[in-house]
Amino acid sequence: MNSPNPPPNPGASPPHAPGSDLWARAASPAPAPAASAAGGWERDVLEKLVFATIDEQRAARRWRIFSRLLWAALTLVVLWILFYKDTTATTSSSPHTAVVEVKGEIASGADASAEFIVAAMRSAFEDSGSRAVVLLINSPGGSPVQAGIINDEIIRLKGKYDKPLYAVVEETCASAAYYIAAAADEIFVDKASIVGSIGVLMDGFGFTGTMEKLGVERRLLTAGENKGFLDPFSPMSGAQREHAQQMLSQIHAQFIGVVKAGRGNRLRETPETFSGLFWTGQQAVEMGLADKLGSLDYVAREVVKAEDVVDYTRRDNVAERLAKRFGAAMGGGAVQALRSSLPSLH
């Protein structure tokens, strides 16, 4: 006879109440996410970092290329500026007044050197469009040698090309500058310009007395008894002084001859004319050292009848200036000592 309630089976699971499966699933912890889902955000971050690094490297590479191209372009520009001859002497077929500046000290290696001025004048005379050449002068003087070279070339070029050359003085036209201007067909000045100083000088210092007071002994060795006669620390003998004076007198006579030849009958000579004095432009006109009052524009418009002005002045380019400054720094002491011993027209 069957029992209404069979005995429990030890190995069987206990019966569950309705809904117990849902309760169990809710109470039990959720299963762990898959490995691929767990690493997704990390992979995104790594990809972003990699792409950012690549973009940064590309930007840096592009900047390096750009900077190199920029430096190359700048280098080419600098080289062009350094080695470009700073001249305005271009051929112009239209009628014009050619201008060559004579400014600053007249000396070898300067802007107002015979080399530069003569080259500029040749270009100005050769140009078929130039009706006349004007030397625009503002100089206190300088080397009689450089001035003599320029003066001789003015005379030659005027005869060869049959063109007039005028000198227009701005502030100063003294000594070697007037040596140059004397070769002009006419000299125009401002009423307040400084003109003249027709003389020669050789300057220096003597420290022999000072050395004796200080107890300093000068040790100068020479081969030739007169080799060191311009040395400021050695006494100058009477014969040496006379020799130097003869040199200056000879150069002065050359200067006077150039002025007389250039000015001719226009010069009203007085005892002071060749004494080394200088005068205003108005006085210079009265003395025959200059012809008229007038500026560059006046000469171009009223005298040459060609108002268009073309500048033929030659100047050092930047490379030449740097080279000269470097050379001057290296040998400035020796050069200065040598130049101070040479006669000059100041």
C-alpha cells in the first residue's frame, strides 16, 4: 500500500517555492564581463595616444622642413644683399642730370675715394641721356693724391664727351674737396656754405719733454738716420723740419696751380686766397672761388635744363664694408700711425 508521503531522497534537491529561481538569480552576483569588453576603453585610449604622437611627429617634421626652407631663403637674401653692388648707375636714354656725390673724407677706401668717384663719373659721362654731370659736394677734404686723380679725370672726361660738369656745394667744400671742384665748369654754393681752405698740413704730437719729466726712455731702432723723424717720442731736427716743410710747400704749389688753372680769370686773388683760410659761400662768390648761389634742383632745372636727376654714386656694398671694418680692427693701429704721418688737405 502506497504511502501518501514518500520518504525524502537524500541526493535529490529540495523543492523550491514558486519564484524561488528568480529570487536566486537576482541574489546571485552578475557574471564578469567578457575580456574583449573589459579592454575596449583601454584600447581606445591607446589608439588616441598613438595617433596624437604621430600627429605631433608630423607637425614637428613639417616645422623642421619649413624652418630649413625659411633659413635657406634668408641666406639667399643676405648673400644677394652682401654681394650686390650698391650702384645706381643705370643707363637712361631719357634726358637727365647725372649726379655723383662727394661726401665725407676723400681717402682711399672711403665712399669718396678716387676709385668710386671716377667710376661713377665715367658711367655718368658715357650715358647718352645725361646732359651734364653734377658733383654734389659735402666734404672737409682729405688726400691730395685722391683729389688729384679725380681732378685729372674730370678734365679728361669733359674733353672726351664734350659735356659740362658742375659742382654744387652743400655744407662744406674745403681743401681736397675744393681741389676737385676747381675742375668744374661752374661752382654753385649756398650762401652759408664753407668754401676754401687752400692749404696743406701735416700734424702730429711731440712727447719728448713729457717723457723726460716722467723718466721714460724711448728706445727706437732704425736703419737710416731719418727713418723715425715723424716719431712723436723722438725729437725733430732742424733739417728734418725743413725737409717736411719743402714737401708741404710743393704740394701746396700744386694745389694753387690747379685752382688757378680751373678758375682762370674768374679768380680774384688776394694775399689770403691761398693762406688756408675758408669763407662762406657768399664770400666765395665775391672772391671768385665760386660762381653763383644755387642748389642741385636749381642747377638741374635752370642750368642743365633737365629736371630729371639720376644718381650715379658708387658706394661700398655690405660685404665690402664688413671686410674693411675687420681689416681696420686687425691693423688699425699701424694704419692710423701711417696715415697720420702723411700730408693731407684739411
